Amino acid sequence: MIDFDWLFFLEVSLAGLGSGALLALTGLSFVLIYKATRAVNLAIGEMLMIGAYAFFSFSAGLGLPWWAAVPAALACGGLLGAVIERAVIRPMLGESAISVLMVTIGLGSVLIGAVELLWGADPAQLPDFMGTSPVFLGPAYVSRKIVIGFAVAATVITLFILAFRFWRGGVALRATATDQGAAYSCGIDVPVVFSMAWVFAGVAAAGAGILVGAVGGISPAMGIFGLSALVVVIVGGLDSVVGALIGGVLVGLIEAWTGTYLGGEFKTLITFGLLIAVLMVRPYGLFGTVEIERL
Amino acid sequence: MSITRRTALALALATATTLAGAPARAADDIVIAGSMPLTGVFAFAGIGVHAGIQDYVKIVNDAGGIAGRKVVYVAEDTAYKVDQSVAVFNKLTSQNKVNLYYGDSTGFAKTINPELNRLGTMMMAGASFATELNDPKAYPLQFMAGPDYTEMVGILLQYIAKTKPGAKIAFVHSDTEFGRDPIGPSEAHAKKLGLDVVVKIVTPPTAVDVSTEILKLRRADPDFTIFHGYVLAPLPEFMNQAKQLGLKTKFMGTFWSMDNSLWGKVGEAADGFMGVMPYRYYYDAEGKSPMLEKIRAMRPEYQSTPYLQGFLTTMLYLESAKRVLEGGKELNGPNLKAALNSIKDFDTGGIIGTPITITGNSIPVGRVYRYDAVKKAMLPNSDWIQLGK
């Protein structure tokens, strides 16, 4: 048998888990909005970018410490979600899913333009707030940012899963997702639920943006990361929070293994191959609800 | 077709707006037009190039133009999309008698080439240093104001072979046309110079996290890692993690990732980053650089490397135009290109620190600079290297 480097494999897998967690967190924003409002939000990558730039302004611009800049950026993300829902999405209520989808594509362009106007077109780096000393799990090296990213993503997703199960607001959101008419008749304020979904999605996207920006830097083009997350949620199931987590980890691991053993040029090929395979076997995603209407 | 009053009014209004919008232009103006990526993924470069062209045009016009003819520059945003670049090209060339054109990408340069040859009225350069374009037979009316990407890597390899013979090299490139461009020929070049290419790492264009790539790099343990196909990200993260792991490799890049202000924002991790630059930096004070002095007088704040690229491109455009007019020839594409190729031991006013000769479509000259985080500046780390000499 050839000598297989298990330590290397372990390190690669840990790195894959970490980047998968970032994908899962971004995927969570997709899922929150889709679950509540049945809108596919293709501007999620750009919402993530705004969160990263907001953090950049608070930390590098205003000189706030990270523990103040992070909540401020998350609040901006939430506010952005609320504004988008109220100003752009709610007037589209009752329109076809394709119309809403097209609106979100346009919204993405608007957000990119806004970033270029406000912050300029140059790429930049977020201030280092996670420390630089390497982390070793036993003999295996893991990037510190990736460990932190994984911990944050896992915590946030767990919180959301618990909220959907036990919190009144979470239950209201699930009820609205299942049957809007029935939810109305039970006294659930559906428009408020819609707003809430967008606000939480905005916060999750901003959080993901800060993590993604800390690892990969920020630029008006960073929203393209949202495209990778779209794969994750389609694989996991567009309306499943658990699906986003498992889909993210799965895609992260597969990308890491592919990149290492086949070469980086195969990453996209294999990822989208997986997407097609899952769509053929389970068109609603691994954990999605069966009656999801495909676009 | 009957014309209603409303259509007539609309037509009249449209005509009036067009006439009012178009600046008065003399028939013998020399026109430079450009498809400029002022927004989109390459806006960082487009904005700099745009300013560089404007400034050189202003310098020339203030000095009386070219053979008494005024130079006019018109450009529109393309968002770095080929279809939009082509639309801008069609619009600007139909509205103006364009002599010189600036294209924003390799894709555009390749797409527009047949049309450029068919028209035969203008010479074109642009933001692309693609190796493929450095072929005077296939691209007879185009050029690039610097070395092509393979030549850029060639300059780095030559530097490495001289400073550390037999060194181990890693190539890290993006999985794009831009990223793949120099890799094949550079591998062969490295071998010829006695260097050992130990690993080639490809990153997808959407890549954010580079942890797995760093692990590969750590196993290969190269002396030098050459990046190509990026502006900034993911280079800083590579360098951060490499530092965490104590890797001894030195990181290098090519022109588009060499801007001083970008690395200034990276801070400490940028220290030691090296790369190839075909031009001097805005702040370089060594030697005689009358052009840099002019730029500094016009713009007291730092100007980016794309700015210098736009500035030098325009200098070469107008030097060619001057030679054509002095020769009493018609200002068209083939004549402009022939004039460009007559440039021999030309002094760029210090933008390039050595006299240049353009025999084909590129200027295979460059110098290795190294970023000093304490001084917050890219500083020269080699002499000017001319390939083929």
C-alpha cells in the first residue's frame, strides 16, 4: 500500500470544515429568507459585503475595538435587511418568484455600486482582530481564523436551530413558512415575520461578511462568495437550517479534498457536479421540504 | 412611415441633446478613446489608468499638442464586461474619428481584434499584458506598455536564478485566463534557468479561504512562491498563514498586484513581498525622472501603478502619432504601429528607469521591488532587467 500521509489528510479536512462553516453561515441567510418569504435572495453575497465594509468603517475608520465594531456592523446588517424588506421586497408581495429573484439581482448591483461610491474600488484588508498565533490540534495545524470562523458559525447555527424549535418568534416563522393563511388566522402578524426574517438574515450575512472579510480581505467583488453559498443551500435544501450546516460542511470538505488531491482547477467542477447529482436524486435538496417549487 | 408631432418633438429633442452634449471638436484632433473599467472587479485599475491618460493628454495639450494638433480623450465605463466594452468601442468609434484606443481586458482585446484590423484606422493598447497578445502577426495593431505576463514571470525567474541558483519555486495562480496565462511557458523557462518548480497551486476565482493551499505549500517548502492572476486577495492571507507556520518561502507577484497603497493597507504582513514592476513608483526619487516630477507637481498625493500604466501608454501613443505626422504620413493603424516599432532607446522621462526599444508588441523590461513595512514603500531590489539581453 502506498504511504498515505494521514496527518496531511487531517489538516486538509480541518481546513475544509472551517471554510465549510463560512459557507454554512452565508447559506443560513439564504435559508432564513427563503423559509419565511419564499424569496430566493441572490443579493446575499452583497449583503455580506456590506456587513464586512461596515465592520471596516467601525474598526479601521472610527478606530472602535473589535468587540464594539462587531455588534455595530451586525446592527447595520440587520438594518439593511429591514430596509430592503420594507422598501424593495414588500412592494413585490404577490408577484411571481421570478420577479422577486430579478429584483434581488438588481439589488446586488445597487449594493456593489453603493460600496464603490462610499468606500472606493480598491481592495482592502480588515484590521486583524483574531490574533495571529497558529492553532495546533494535536500535531495538526489549523488556521486561527478558520477555527474562530467554525466556532462562530457552529454557535450561530445551533442558536437558530434552537430558536426555531423553542422561541415564539421562531415558531411563528415556521408557521408562516408552512401556511401563510393559517398563520394569519392564528393571529400571527405575517408582515412582521417577513421583516424579522430579513433582519435576522441581514445580521447573519453581516456576521459571515466579517468572517469572510477577515480571511480573504474585502473588495466590491467579494459578493461572489454568495454564489458558493447558493450551491450549499441548494444541496442542503433551500428551507432547511440543518441543511445549510450539513451542506456547508459537505461542500467545504469536498472542495478541500478536491483542491488538494486533484488540483484547484477541479474545485468548481466537482462542487457543481455535486449540485447536479443532488438535484437529480433529491431535487429539493438533502434536507429540504419536498414541495419546494423549483425555479 | 408617418411622423407624428410627438415623434418629431422627440427627435428634435434627441438631436439637440446630442449636439449640446458633444464637445466642439476640430477635424484634425488626435482622438484617444477608451473602454474603461471604472466600476466592477477591475475598477481599482481602471480609475488609475483613466487619470493617467487624462494627465498625460493635459501635459501634451498644455505644451501645444502634437504637431500643433490638439489631443482629445474620450472614455466610457465598461464595468469590466466584454460585451459592454464592445458596445463602448462601437459608440465611441462611430461618434469620433478615433486614432488610438485603450481596451480594458484580454477578452476585449481578442474580441475586437478582427474589427480593429478591418477598420485599420487606429492602434490599440490596454490593461492586458496577455502573452497571447504579444504576437505582432496575430495582433498587428495592438501593443502593451510593458512586458507580457510570461515576460514578467521571466524577469522574476531571472532574478531568482541570479540570487539563489537552483532555487525551489512554487507557482500559485487563479483559475482564470489571466491566472493561467504565464504558467506553462514559465515552467519551461524555470527549468532552463536550472530552477526547480516544486508545486503549482490553482485557486478558484471565488476562493476566500486558502488554508488547504497553504498546507500544500508547506509540504512543498519552496524558496520562492510566485503569485499570478490576482490583485490583492488572497495574497495577504497566504503570507499571514505562511508566517504563522514559519515558512521560509519568499512571496512574489506580477504587475497588477504591485501597487504600493494596496500593500500599505495590509500592514506588517506585507513586509518582504516582492514583485516585478515595469515602471518606477510615484515616489521614486533616484536618477532623473522629469515625468515623475511633473506627475508629483500635478498630483501631490500618491498615484497608483495603474496610473503610471495609463500615463506611459499615452506617452507611447502620442510619441507614435508624432512620428507619423513628422513623417508626413496618414494617421492610421498600420502607420502608428510602424512608428511605435521605430522607437529605439527611447527615454520615457524616468517612468521606466532605462531607455526602451519596442520591436514587437511588448516592452520586456522590469525591475524587482520589495515592500518595506517600516518605510511603507516598495523599494527597488534589483537593477532594471531586460529579457533577451
